[in-house]
Amino acid sequence: MVVGGINGGRLNIDLGAIAANYRLIAARVAPAEVGAVVKADAYGLGAAEVAQALRRAGCRLFFVAHLGEALALRPALPADISLVVLNGLPPGAEALCAEAGITPVLNSSEQASRWAEAAQESGKRLPAALQLDSGMGRLGIATGDLASLAADARFRSAVDLVMIMSHLACADTPGHSANAAQLACFQTAAALFPGVRRALANSGGAFLPADFHADIVRAGVALYGGAPNRTSPNPMQPVVELEARVIQIRTIAAGGAVGYGHSHYCERESRIATIGVGYADGLPRSLGNRGAAWHAGERLPIVGRVSMDSITIDVTALAPGRIEAGDWVELIGPHQSIDAIADDAGTISYEMLTSLGARYDRTYGPATAYHREKAA
């Protein structure tokens, strides 16, 4: 019998923790509604499974990046659940989007014109959200073009505008001056569309003052356990546990080298364990000689370069017999959060989550139910 799966690592996703994180944000920003950002396969954790768990927790509004993501997710959700495409539509995709009952975000005058034309051809008003660039310098209609759009009778008669939105560039830094400037710009622009629901705050914005919450908050990384900002303790429940199996343990003499390029030399006789995950599984090369795994309460530093399918860790701190081939080490879990391993890799929790590969044995369940048995 194969114990613990057939791959080099196993990933557990706690859907109950995701639901709890949703409820925490909802309570904080009430009476604003919380919509869930499930783009990039729910940050790599499985869009269908995550969206269904959030729906059971009360979520009725979901955001994805691309129409293809929305079309793939649509069958997993009831028809009365709203799906919004943040990047808008490529030319020619309007009829497909309308037929599927999906709401596009209009990020340019050209997108707005094409959607209004599609609505007129369909003979009915079609829902859409309108995004303005309040200072992010990325997607959105320039504030100077909004007045023309607000006065466009053809657009207003053809399009059922259900949301006006923008995106905060510095919400994870609460004291940044850009936050107040973007809020003021957004409020002025939103006044051109009275009665339309407003959405500005992301995960970080949910923890800014109430003025930022408006009518809708788009929660993303915080749902998945990532810290909403880096200036306060993380209030979110951890969602993922990632463990890797030890393939082999060998003794390297003092002065011996480890891994590609001989980037690590052992200062003493060392016991080096090789675990069966690597950069093909979303553990970046930047963790080489920087990051760590955990076992039996000990931090075990990564030594040498991260390879495609394996990582070497120094287990000398553990007494002989405390770790053996077939055992599991923690990469994300009680001793090392998603934000902590991201810091070691020189990146952010968003990138770590969305990079997790397809080779893990995945389970969905509470962390306490995640098997930690020794592989036989």
C-alpha cells in the first residue's frame, strides 16, 4: 500500500478556513457586500471547490480575470450567482459572454461601445461593470472620458450598469498617501453614475477605514490565508498545508558540496535530506540557500540550489532516527506561513499560491484531518 500519495508532495486546502475568512471580512465591512476573487483557479487552490464553499458561506458575487475562467466556472454555480470578468472581453466575445449570463468589466471606451452594440443587437439591456483608473495606471477608463460616457444616452439605455469600480494600488500599505488620493478620485467619478453600486477595496482595502468599503469589497488573497497588509498581525486563518516527502538522506563530509553549481559547501559533516518537490512544483529557485523546511519542531535550512524535482535540506540538527526516507517535512503549515515562505523566496504570497503545481496529491479538508503518517 502506498501511504500518503504517489507524488513527492501533498497539499491540503482547508475550505472551512476559506469560509471563515470570508465571514471575517464580511463582518468587518458590513453593510458592504463581499465578492470573492477566484481568478487563476482560485489562486491555485481549485476554483470550483473554493467557489462552492464560499457560496455555502453566503457569497453571491465572484470575480475572475478572463472570460474562459468564467465559462469554466459557470456550471459549478447556480444561475443566480453573479460572475464578473475583470479584464473585460476581447473583441468578438460579447455574444458568448451575454449568452452565458456573465458580466464583463468595461475597461475602455472601446469595450463599452462594443458591449452597448451587443446589447442593442440582443434586444435587451445587458449588465456590465465599469472600471475607472483612479491612479493605478493599469486597467480602467481615464477619468476624463467618464463624463462623456455618463452622458452617452445610447450607452445608458443599452447597458445595465451594475457596478462602478476601481483598484487600489497601495492598500497593503495603510499609511500610503496614494490610498486617500485614489479614494477621492473614485468618489468624484462615481458621482457621475448615481445609484450604481461602488467597489474600490481589495483584501487590503477591507482593512482600511469604512470610506474605502463602499458597496462591494473584492476579497482575494485574504480569503486564502494571505496577510491583507504587512504592517499588522495577519487576522486570517491559514488555508494551505504543504508537505514534501523525504526521498533519501546521505552524509556529506566536511567541505563536501551539495547540488547544482556547488553553491553550498558543508562546513561540518552534515546529513542532507533530499525531498521530492522543486521549482516545477512552485518552489522557486530563489529559496536555494535561503528557505527552510520543518520537521519535529526543528527548522531545517534549504542548502544548495532548488532543482526541478527536488530540494536538499540540512537535517543535521535532528538526532539520527528522528527523520528517515519516507518521512514528510513541512513547507507551509503551523511553523511556516505562506507569507513567511514567500519572504524567504523574495516574493509575495499571491505568487507562491498561484505557482503551486499540478503534481501534488491534493486533499480538501480541515488541517487537523490532514494525514501525517510515516510512509511505509
